[in-house]
Amino acid sequence: MTRSTPALLIMTILFCSLAAAAEYHVTTSGSDSNAGSATRPWRTIAKAANSARAGDTVIIHGGTYSFDRAFVANSGTSTARITFAAASGQSPVIQANEFGINGRQWIVVRGLTFRGPKKLPTNWRDVPTRIIDDASVRIVPSESWTTREAKVRRKYRTFMGMLDQWKSNQTKGISVNGSHNIVLSGNTVSHHTAGILISGGSRNLTIENNTLRYCQHGIQSFASGSTSTQDSRISGNTCEQCWDHGIFLYGDALRVTVSGNRCRNNAVNGIGIQDGARDCVVRGNRIEHGGYYSETMRAPGASAISAFALGTGCVIDGNYCAYQQDLTLFDGNGIIVDTSRNPAKVCNNVCYRNMGSGITQTMSPGCVIVNNTCAENGWNTTHAYNGVGIRFARTADVNAVVANNILYLNRRGGVMGADLFRQSRIDCNLYTLVGGTPMLRNGYSAGFMTLDAVRSATSYEDRGRVGDPRFANAGAADYRLGSGSAAEGVADKGLATATDCDGRRRDAAPDLGAFERVGSAGITTPANGAYRIDFKPAAAASVSGWLADVGAGYGSRGGGLSYGWSTSVSGDARERNLSSDQLRDTLLQIQRTAANPRWEMALPNGSYRVRLVCGDPANIDSVYRMQVEGRTLVDGVPTSANRFVEGTVTVQVSDGRLTLTSGSGARNNKVCFVEITRLP
């Protein structure tokens, strides 16, 4: 009898595993009776979804694929995922009511466009334009919805009719239910009720670098009485023109991180976490220009970040929240913690030029509000009291800690509390007041106009101060601290956050506000007037005068500099050992495993000249298309005679970060180095 040796058995298993993995193709001219090969492709997404097994990759070619619903039939494994991806350089459109992943594991969906059946009204104009159909109607937000709804529908007939359509016959671009280890990356989803819907306790999800628009909710988790999702990451996504939330965690989300997303020009809220979310972190997001249709809400009140009925352990950290509107005047906050018995920590946020207050706590005792910068809130408001830096809206809002914040030129004053005297601590805050506004106000009283008045009437602000934070450029919304800032080195160290809004570690004598100032001796001086970044593997030799980027996620790099990628691409760094020019011999192959990662560098607002070189001394298998701040920077195809493509353009930074992204139609982008020069 023949016996199999262990080595032979292992080789047999490995051979069978490799043999089982396949690459399948789908084209609009194929046939489902074909083998699914590149030369004999399938015709439908349903055929691919039913057929793909562990280790298989389904390549979907350009064209439009129309159907009702399709569901992935099989699961991958940790070492053999099932991948659905767009063909390189092509933009297939999946026009359907739902592409579903139900009870499956180890699935990747990358680089596809999902377009739903919902239709915009013919007279629609994108937010921030607000369509008012009957300007004679006056909405009183405190009126019962029973009678108010008819008025809302008259005033906002176009929007409400559109919202009815989005809510009826609900559709989902991509749904993930009861699944785990799923990656959704670099997809574009539009015209759906929910762009991406997560439910059924799905866990270990990575939802990154997707673009969601024209949806009721861009990304939504949902559950009733159970956990919607857990141990998941939602990062680097862009959510715009959504009718309710850009990102909405609803129903006991557990240990979910929402980071590095951009939510802008949404009708009501930017990011919402609600109903029992526990140990969730909302960090480093940018939420701007929302709330334009807040009068249409059944329960009025729109904020850039809305945290409602939280569970324990939630943190809202390092976000930019700006230009939030609310015509009801109820809210319009940068951040609100609402009806939460469990306190949240709100820290390192920059809340500026919101119509309401920078940070509001309502029916939510015990929050810790530290190291935030709240500037110029009450923007264009007519409300007599909403429009302060930090607000405690109800008498139940007690036992809060408010420390190390900068409260700068907020229209209605520094801090307002419905029951101001029952807070745990208000201290070490810096006030720069609009003339005639109070530093602290209890309820609707005239308030306390000076530190002496505060200290004589309360136990607060023994270490508080009035002064100028000397922002780098407040007019351009750059709220980093400049030389001689009254905020420098005076924070309560015991309450200060370990790192600041940019991820920079705070000093032994920490600063007030969201940003830790780095003195001129600590800032890396740009070589030849430029920041020069070399994209390279960590082990590759460094080039004198150049800063290294090894593909790590965005964060502090020392010397006062913060830069990096929306998702790590360090595994895709290469050194070819073929070129005598070390800068061109190393590269990051940024589209190899991440669909469209974004690179950012924290910089003061202003004009910059940017030069980027793309290429690979070993291969010419790319279409190089890169953008900076939304403008074309590099656009070209390498040849054997010229393996590198470069571009130079001048751009304006207006949000404190310079951003590089892959352009439409890019294939296998590879970046070698970038030079960034500030212009006068």
C-alpha cells in the first residue's frame, strides 16, 4: 500500500488551492453560457456573483449592467478572498436596486460604480442652493408635525417630493448583512436610499475611499434591538448631496471608527451616531456646509456631527465642523451630544463659523469637553442665545468638564448653560470675546462679562484667561497657534489630550485648543523653500534634504509636520535598484491594493506650487493621472523611452491640508516624489 508523505500531502493541498483560484471576466457583450474567461466572458453580474468562489477574482469591464438585485453566493477565506473589481482603466456601471453580501465572509468589492433608480427632479439644484417653492409659508419648528407637515410640503414641495421617492421602495447600492471581513473600497454609489447599508451584526468591515452622493444616507448601519455592526472602520470616504446623513451609525454600533471622511453639501446632517453606539470613535473627519433643509425635519435640529442616545465610551476627536446651517435656529451646531445618559469625550475639534454653537450638550450630563477650538460660531444667526462657543441647552446638562478650550469671537459669547452652576469644572479656557458678549451666561441672564465677575460668582476659571490666540490666519480658517499666542503652554496638563488635532504629541507644558504649537526651532525648514517628500520603502536609502513617506497612514511625522495616506499603502512600496537617481528608483504603487487612497499634508492655508513625478524604472504598465486639490497635476502614459511622467500646478489650500488623489481613468498609479512650495 502506498503511503503519502506529509510533504506530498502539503504540496497536493497547495496545488489544489492554487488550481481552484480563477480570474473571471464580465462584459456587456459576453454570455452566461461562456466559461467566464477573458476571451469568453460572462454577460451578467448575477452569474459572476453566483459562481465566484474562494480565491477567485471577477473583473468587470466597462459598460452598464442593469438588473434588479444580485447577491454573492459564496464566501472567501482569510487567505483566499473573493474579489469583484473594475477592469483596469475602465468604469463599469452597475444599475440595480441592490448588490448584496448576506451572511458571507472575506469579500472585496473595489472600484465599481453603483447607480440606483432614484431620479432627481428636473428643477433640482445641488446644495448649497436651497429650493423654496412657496416663500410665503412660515415654518414654526415648535409646532406639532401633525399640522406643520402640510406647511413644510408647501414651502419645500420639490425637496419633499424627492425625499418621498428616495424613502419608498428602498434601494441599496451595496448591502452587507450578517457578514464579516468585507472590504468595500474605491466605489462610487449614487441615486439609492442607502449608498452602503450595513446590518445584522456585520463585523470587521473596511469601508474606505468610496464616494457617495444623491442618497438619503451615504453610509448607514441599521439595527433594531441588536448590534448593527462592530469592530469596523469607515475611513477616507466622501459623502455629498445626501438628503439626511452622509454617514449614519444607527443601532448599537460597537467599536466602530469613523475617520478621515469628508461630508459636505448635505441637506441635513454630516455624521450621526445614534441609539446605543458603544466605544465608537469619530475622528479626523471634515464636515462642512450642511443643514440647508433642516426645516423639513420631523424633529427639527441639524448639526455637522450629531451624537444621540449614546452607549458608553464614545469619543469625538479632531474633527473639522464648519458652516452648518439650521433655519429653525434650534441647532446648527458643529457638534451636538443629545439625550445621552452616557457621557462622551469631545476633544481636539475645530468648530468654526457654524450658524449655531460650536459644541452643544442637551439632555446629556457629564460630557468631557477639552482642547477644542470654537471660533466665530453664531455665523449669520438671528438667535439671541444659540451661537456661543460651548452650550448646555437644558437644565439636565450638568456635571460636565470644560477645560483647555479656545473660545474665539463667537457671536453670542463664550459658554452658556441652562444651569451653569452645576458643572463639574470650567477652567483653563481662553476667551476672545465679541464686544458686549458674556464670557459665561447662566440661562438667559446677562451673564458674566469679565474673569473677575466669573470668579466672584462661581468656582470657575481660576486659571482661565482672556487674550489673543494669535492664530496663523483666522481669516482663512487656519486656527493653528502663532508666535506669542496666549494659549501656549498654559493648559491643564492633567486634562490635556495626549495628541492634538493633527496627531502631534503635546508638549510637557501643553497648549490650549485643538492644535499644539511647534516653535520655529522645532519646524522642519523646507529645503530650497519647498517641502520635498520622497515616496519609498522604509528600508530604502534616504536622500539628503528629502523627507520620507513610506506609505503610512496620515499622522505626525515630527518637526511639526503631519502627512500621510487615508489608508496605509506601505505594503506597496518598491525599490527597483535600476536607476542611479534614488528618487526615481523608489515608488509607492498606490492603486495596487487600495483603490484610490488620498495623500494629505497639513499646511497653512495659502497658495502652493506642487510638482509631482510618477513612474517606474522597471515597468510601463500604467496610466498616470493625479490631482491636487481637485486640479489635474499629472496626466500621461509612460513609454519605454520615457518611463516617468510629471506635472507642476499652482493650487490654493483652504482647509488646512493639501490633498493628492488619483484622477478619473488612472491605472496603476505610482508616485515617486513630490515638491510643495509655498508662494507669497
